Amino acid sequence: MDSLRQLFDAVHTQLFEGIVQPLLYAAGGMRYVEDAYTATEWFLLGALQVVLLYAVLRPLEALYPAERWSDRRGVGVDVIYTLLHRLGAFALLMFFVMTPLVDRVTQALRGIGYTPFELDALWPGVTDVPLVSFALYLVALDFADYWLHRAQHRFRWWWALHALHHSQQKMSFWTDSRNHLLDSFIVDGAKAVVALAIGVGPAQFVGLVIATRVLQSLQHANVAWTLGLLRRLLVSPVFHRRHHAIGIGHEGRRYGCNFAVLFPLWDQLFGTADYRSTIEPTGVRDQLAPPAGGGRDYGRGFWAQQWLGLKRLLNASA
Ligand SMILES: [Zn+2]
Ligand SMILES: [Zn+2]
């Protein structure tokens, strides 16, 4: 573990000193040097994550597929989303737009006399046991994720954006990051605010986000796994596939089922769990050709998908 860490640090320093710093210098941006150092680390962690995900999940998809496809057309665009989201381009955007916003929220909270919640106040000494506080924060943030996801389905304007995530009819481990940029921006921003409010430290936040993302990739994988005995503890690929099933995952009284991101406990508690394990086609009903649906086009390429998402949003708000 230690030698891996050393290797990582060496690559990080090399990359930063060899490429990032000279570029920053040339662009006259040396006042961002510390942020750039952190951003380089994020980029490397993201790259490592993508390589590992590919190495583990791609063989699993080949060995235990939930669905067999005649070709892989339409899967590639999700790779673009994953690289954009995990390699830090999106994090950079978040950083420049979100940091000032979050600062303002923190100031406003302080202004009305709110101090961030402290886990130690509830359970003295708990933050001295990093693993326990990590687990508690993981559960708390996952609870927030569940309700954010319910809202993505509940509000027409939000569904107009989130439907892009559901429009993949060949769902694979790349699909997790397939989201409208505006949708990602709102969800990630809201999560950052919740993390701030409950007193999660920056370093811990990074760990929490990475742990969550790795599991989210597994859930989207085209793998017929229910996780057996663990299925009521962790969201499995089959459980999340049901969330993407046409006519099941985004319809009905509660606007769908299986909204949980990590722990299906929330779905059990709030009556939205569906543990049936039959594999149904994934997608959005209005994508289907008439008369089953309206034959709506969600776009093939990245820009088409983003543009059509904005158009849906405008129509939903009109
Ligand atoms: Zn959804
Ligand atoms: Zn999903």
C-alpha cells in the first residue's frame, strides 16, 4: 500500500512539475498553483479509477451479461460522459462556478447564526475513529442522494434533464456519468452544500465521492448480479437496472422505483423498493416507436443530447 502511494505521489509530482506548472506559468495563472496541484491529483485519481473500472467491470459484463446486444453502437457516447466527469473537466467547472456560490451559502448560514453540524457533538470522540465517521457520513450523504433522485423524477423540469440518464437502451458501467451537464451541476452542487452543512471535511469528501462513484459504476454495469444475501444492504446491478426499466423505473404513483444510490434501505423505508429480478428493456417510454411511445429522439452524440435536454427543459417549464 505504501509503495503504491509513493508511486502515485511520484507520478503526481512528475505530471505537475513537467506539464501543469509550465502551462500555468505560460498562461500567467500562477496564483492558482495550489488549486492546480490538487486538480492534478483529482485528474490522476480519476484516471486510475477509470482504468480499474474498465479492467474489472468490462470482463464481468462479458461473463455475466444481463442483456446481450447485437452490436455496441450507442455505448461509446457514455464513455465521453465518464471521461468528462471522472477525469476532472467537470470538477474544474464545478470548482470555478461552485466555490464562490458555496462560499456565499456558508456566509449566509453563518449570518443567520448557523454553525455546521458537528458529529462529535452527537457522539463525542467519534471523529477520532475515521472509519466510523466515514461510514456515518456515507449514510447521511446517501440519504440526501435518495431524496435528490426522488426530486429528479418528481418535478417535470428536472425529469426533462434526468431523462437523458434514462434514455440509454444499452446500459453499461459507462452509463453512470451519462447526465445532462446542468443536472450534474445541480445534483453535485446540492451534495456539496449538504456535505458542508453536516461538517464533512474536504479530504473526507473526496473519499466519499470516489467510494460512491465506484459503486455507482458497478450498479450500471450490464451484469446479471443481484448480490444474493447482500441485496438488501447494497444496491445491486439488477436492482438499479429495474430503476432504468421502461414503464417501471420512471412511472407510477411515486414516479418510479429503486431510487437509492448505495443503500436500498431508503427504498424499503419509503415504499419504493422493487426487488423483482426479471431483466426488462431499459429506456424511457416516450422513446419507443408509436403506438407504444412517441418516438422521441434523445440524440446520439454528446452535443445533440445536451441540446435536446435544454429544449425539453424549456418545454417543461413553459
Ligand atoms: Zn432516475
Ligand atoms: Zn442510473
